Amino acid sequence: MTVTTKDRLVRAAAELLLEGGRDALSTRAVSAAAGVQAPTLYRTFGDKDGLLDAVATYGFQSYLAGKHALGETDDPVGDLRRGWDLHVEFGLSQPAFYMLMYGEPRVREARKEADAILRRIVERIAEAGRLRVPVGQAAHLVHATGMGVILSLIASPPGERDPELSVTAREHVIAGITTESADSASDIPSRAIALKAALEKEPGDSLTPAEHAMLAEWLDRLAR
């Protein structure tokens, strides 16, 4: 397989990131490590932000491979737990990559697939009638809490990290957004959330777009 100049630059940058963190990713250092001149880097990526996007994408490739390997089971809540654990494990084992991928306000294109995987798990929980809050809110809460846990643990010396923090936070979030079983989801909000999830999955042709939008609005109100 032919290794392109872009591949060499990205791999060189990834190695520098792992060894020295974000501060090690100067254009001069990356160019030297890849054995090219600085103008080549700029022609390839445009600027340093373009390089950082490429390195973040490189990190996401490894992360998403693990996500896809988990697959789906008949227990979406269990899938959420496994996805959470993989996310935390990746963040703690690859902190420099994680900070580049998630520790900045800029949402890179490569992150959208990871966000979509999380949302799909939450949608499956809703379809099973086990979600207490709207899908978007639940997905955001899971992501924000998980990211907060990882960033907090990264900031702590390894010997001072609470080994139970991730599990405790995970179970607290799951308890807050899900019911114990579909049978216990007898309240109106849970039923509204489940119905909206089912309609979004299979909208059918019995409603016009306007009717569908109106029904979705009503269901959102009931869910709240």
C-alpha cells in the first residue's frame, strides 16, 4: 500500500501528539518528523487547523472502529453501558487524542459519526419504551456527563483517580433517563417519547408533513 505524503504527516503528528501532547504539534516539528519541508505541510492541509482536523480524524478512526465492533444487542441500555465504558477507556488510554477530539469547542466532522452512534442507542431505548426524557436531551446528558468524567480523571494524577467515578456517574445518568423496564414506562411522557421515536423510525404515509410536524410538537410537549 502506497504511503502518501499526507499519511506521513498525519502519522508523524500523531506520534508527536502521543509523546508531547498538543504543544508538540508545531508545523516545524511535524514537517521535520515526516521528512518534508514546511511548505509541503501547508499545501497538504492549508493551515495548522487543517492538520489538527486530520489528526483528530485519525484518532476517531481508531475510536469508531471500537464502537462499531461493539455492535447492537437486544438490550439497548446494556449497549449504552458498554459504549460509555469504551468511551471512558479510550479517553484515559489516549488522553492527548481525546483532548484534541473532544476538549475543544470546535466540533470536527469526524465527531459527528460518534455522536450519531450515541443518538442511535438512545433512540433504541426510546423505541423500547424505556426513556424518561426526549432523545436529544438524553443523548446530550450522556455525552456531557461522560466527557466531564473523562476530563476530570485526565486532570487527576493516575494514582489519585477514583476508580468508581465512571461507574457511579454512568449508573446515575442511566437511572435518570431510563425506566427499569418497558412495563414500568406507564407514564404519559415515556409513552410520548416512545411513540415519537417509532414515528421517526417509520414515518409512513398516513400523515402529511404538516400533520407529522404538529404531532411531533405535541409529543414533545407531553414528553416534558
